[in-house]
Amino acid sequence: MAKRRRRRSKRKSNDAIFIIALTLILYVGYILYKATLGVIDFIDWIINQILNWTIFEWFLWGSLTFGLIFFIIKFKKYKYLKQKQRIEHQQKVKIRRSGNMERLKTMDPFDFEEYIAVLFKLMGYEEVTVTRKSGDGGKDIIFKKGNEICIAECKRYNSPKVTRPDVQKFHSALIDMNAKEGFYITIGNFTKPAVDYVLDKPIHLIDGHRLLSLIEEYSDEIT
């Protein structure tokens, strides 16, 4: 008997919850219906007002609307340019802080690649991407100049010179990527055979001295 009473009590409780929930749903639905009617009436009122505008009112509201749109576009452009300037300033600070040979020599090889990638961004190249640490296929950075693909190889050599076979391997990567031009960057130097090899090829050799010049050139606004 006790179990039957508990079951009946539970059913009554569930029924009460159902009735309350249904009442709330109907009430909310009624409010939304009334609100929708209010919105429709408001839209009808606006349309009627617009249809009764004089030529002067059309000109006035049209000018205000155009001015507001123009202001929004200019404001968004201003925010974009300010953000771009802030990012460029941060990049220049990063480049300048490590823009000496002693710091470059002690830099982690992968950090050196990231560093050069930031430098290329300051030089105006787009979509600059550092490749994975291993199996990069002879290229450390991929970026664009207009619609053309460019690549770069970074070697943080302290004393060894980059040889012709090193540059030949990079040239193969350039051909495989169908890249417009390539940059081979090192803080060391290039052998004469390596320099001679690229004379008729779209490859730019950047040694330590040239790298420091580029760093100074593209971070010159930082004091």
C-alpha cells in the first residue's frame, strides 16, 4: 500500500510540474507574440514615415546615413592601421634587441629562423611561415612577394663558411617549390664558389655583415 501511495504521489508531482512548465511556455509564447506585433507595428510606422518624407528630408537623412557609414569605415581603417603600426613597432623592437653579432651567434637555430621571419615581415613580404624543424626540404621559411612564392634557408654558422654544395641544395629546393627567388642567410660567410654559383640564379646570399645592415635598415625607427 505504501508503494502505491508513493507512486500516486510521484505521478501527481510530475503532473504538477508538467502543468507549470506548459503554463510558462504558453505565457512566454504569448509575450513573444505581443512583442512581434509591436515590432511589426513599429516597422510599419517607420515605413509610413519614410514614404511621407519630403525631398529635403530624403536629402538630410541620406546625407546623415552616408556620413555615418563613411565614419564607420574610416574608424575601422584607423583601428586597423594603428594595430598594424603597433605590431610593426613590436617587431622592430624585437629585431633591434638581438641585432648584434654576439646575440645572433648564441641564438638557438630555430629561434634564428623565427627571428629572420620577423625581419622578412618588416621588409614587406607577406604570409611569412617558418617550416617544421626537421624534414623542411632545404627551406626554412616560405613567404610571398605579391602572388609569387619565395623561400629562405637560415644557417646560424658561427665560423664555418657556406659552400657551393649547400647553395646547390637550396637551389634544388627553389626549383621544387617553383619559387620566384630565394634567400640564403647566415651569420658566417660564403665561399667564392658559392658566390659564383648564384651569379645567374635568383638566389640572394646574405652573410653576417649584410644581415646586420638589413637589421639596422628595417629597425631604424627604434632608438
